[in-house]
Amino acid sequence: FTKAIEVFPDFDQAYNNRGFVYSTIGELEKALEDYSKAIEIFPRYALAYNNRGFTYESLNRLEEAVEDYTKAVEINPKYYDAIINRAITYNKLGEFEKAEAYFESAIAVEPENHVAFNNLGQLFKQIGDFAQAVDAFSQALKRKPKDETALINRGLLYIEVNDHEAALLDFNKAIELHPELEAAYNNRGHLY
């Protein structure tokens, strides 16, 4: 990508892609520089805003992350990744109503995607709304029946509400689907 930038200094995608490589190898400040340059070249580059937002989030610069995710969604209102990243970041900020609203927005954009439901379940669990959490995890599993994360999350939730039988069913299902899944064995062990 560096060579492409040398030859074509206004190649916004090369800056974005090099920023992604920098981010992947942990050179986050260099990643921010490249994402910012890509945005400077092409101010409506939603992917670069999302990537820079994710890098800000990795640096725990959550307000800046939200700004970039918001800009990405303004450019592309159906940009699922930016919507869900914004929801996750609002959740980290403790702004649960905003997080819930953006998880719901992500679901509206991709109603069959399990990820938003799983994250919504985590949010409901975090705020103590266990009935809605169970429903959200169940919705995630309806969309992706082999989702070990949703099975584990729902199983852990069942433990919190003292439904050990239901928890055992979820952990056993997770083990059946993914025999290498240590968390399922560990959580099941706590039930005995």
C-alpha cells in the first residue's frame, strides 16, 4: 500500500487499507493517520470513518469513536457495521438507551443478522432486564442456531435466574456443536 501511495498520493483506498494493516499489527497511531488522510482525500468515505472509529475505540477514545461511527452512518444510513459499532460504544459509555436504540437500528437494517441480537441480549442482561435478555439471545439463536456465543450467554443468564436445567441444556448444546469450546465445559462444571 505504501508503494501505491507513493505512485498515487491521492489514492484514498490505499491509505484506508494501509491503516487497516497498521491497526491489525497494533500500530494504532499510524492507522489513525492513514484513516484521517483517506477521509481528507474523500470526505464521504464511510468505511474509513468506521475503521478510524474502531481504532479510536481500541484506544478507549470512545467519544471520538462515536463521532466517526455517526459520520459513517450519516454517509450510509444502512451501514450495519458502523451502526452496531456505535451501539457497542454507547453501551461501553453506559448510555444504555442510545445503545439499545442503535442495536434496534442494526436489526432493522439486517433483521436476520444474529450479532445485534446477541449484543442486545448482553445489554439487557447488564441492565437487569433478564426476560428481554433471554428473548434477544433466543432471537440470535433463531437466526444462527449454532451460535456458541449466544448459547453460552443465554446459559449464563439462566444461571443468574436459577434456571439450571435450561442453562445445562444450552451448555450441552454448545458442547455438542463445538466440542473444543472450553467455556461451555467450564460453565457446565459450575452447575454440578
